[in-house]
Amino acid sequence: MFDCHVHPDYSPDATGSIEEYCRRAMEIGLSGICFTTHYEPDPERSGIEWVMVRGRRQPVSSDWPVQYLGDIARARVDFPNLRILAGVEVGYEPGVDDIVGKLLGSHRFDYVLGAIHCLDHVAISSRREVEQMRELVVSKGARWAANRYFDCLEVAGSCGLFDCIAHLDIYRKYLLPCWQGTAGAQEFSEVADERTGLALTRLAEHGVGIEVNSSAIRRGQAEPYPSLAILSRARSAGVALFTIGSDSHSPDELGCGLAVVQARVRRLGAEPAVFVDREPQVPV
């Protein structure tokens, strides 16, 4: 089994070196691992986003990929029986295309995930910004938040930068609870249900895949990201590629829930893919 969404300690919210992850992968019997460190290129967040290199904060615009890719290359030598791939998870907002394109043109990655982590330059998933995020979306309203999320998602899916979209319905965890027990939750869900179809069509049209993320499974939830209903709609819309990943932020989370999401993908009549040099390989 191959874990395609792994955050080593280059991500500021993760622990565990590339070497430690590889050792853990061997212990639990994974056939391969794809590192997908966080990359948040929004210039308006340059003062609060960074990358960790050797335990030290470095600007997102620094040469961190040189060290990152070098560590992955060394791990391939040290762990010859483990397939090790180099990926990146890009936090996308409209307008960062040129910045991301420059990164991808300068460094060779196997796999590039696109993710919606912010709305109007405010993080939806950061503990340190939770109050700011809540104030923003509640003041704007549930319909605004849902439409803004899907505006970003549709552009990300059609911009030509990404192989797959990560945790497509992560709003379940971070946005919907802002209106828990109120009419806002229903309003958000109505917009999300309406716009999901168009978003999935955009992904299919541009050959972009969907990551099936098992992080919700390891937290005891029944549904992965995205939900089974969305996965079924994606298949009907013509999405052909699905990857699976644990979204692990520490070695002990590596591989958790992968067997469950692998089975879900196979029920769709698909086989989980792995990207090598930006090209999908199916089956693993």
C-alpha cells in the first residue's frame, strides 16, 4: 500500500524527519510513501507562513526545496526497498498561479496536491486563526463562505497546476461547525451540494484527480474526505484518478485508515493511483 499524503517536519505543523517516516513505513509494511510538505505561497500571508528547514523557520520564498528534495534523494539511497516520492501540497488562492508555476518549473516533483486552506487570506484550518476565521465567515454569512470556497476550488481544479485536489470537502471539519445548530448550516450545505457537481465536472474536464484522505477515519469518523456521496458523484462526473493518503503529521499517523479508503476507491471501480514525475501510475 502507498501513502500519498505525508507531512514531514518541513511542514511547520508536523513532526518527524523524512528518515523517521521512512523507517516507520518499513515497520508497518508500506510499499511506498510520497512526501507532500505544505507550501503556502499567498504573498498576503508571507509574514505568517513559513517552511521548516533543519528545525529553523525559513521564508516560503526561500530555497527550501533544495534541502527538501535533497533529503528525499538521500532517503532513497538509505531505504532501497521503499519507494519514496517527492510531492508538495499547495495551499491555493486565486492569484498565486505564477508563483506556484515558478516553483514547479524550478524543481522536479512527482506529485502536486492542490488544497483550499484559506478564504480571503484567512486560514480556515489554523488553530491560531480560528477566531479570525470564525469572525470572517459568520459576518459574511454561510452562503458567502460556501460560494467563496467553491469559487477557489473550481479555479484550483482548472488552473493546470495540480495533479489532484486534497480533502475536497474539508469544509465539513472547519467551516460547517461555525453554524452548528443554526439555519446557516443548512444554507451552507445547500450551496455546497449545488456547486459540488460543477466542481467535479471541472476536475474531470481537466484530468485532475481526487485525493481520498483518511485523516477523518483515524479520528473515528465514518466518512473520509471527501464523503462517499461525493466520491460517487465524482465517478459519475468522469473523474478517473483517485489517490489515497493519511495526511499524517507525525510518523505514528502514517498509513492510518489507508486500508479503509483503498477499499472505498475500489468500490468505485477504480484503483488508487500513484504519481511519478507528474504522471499517474495505476495500479500501485
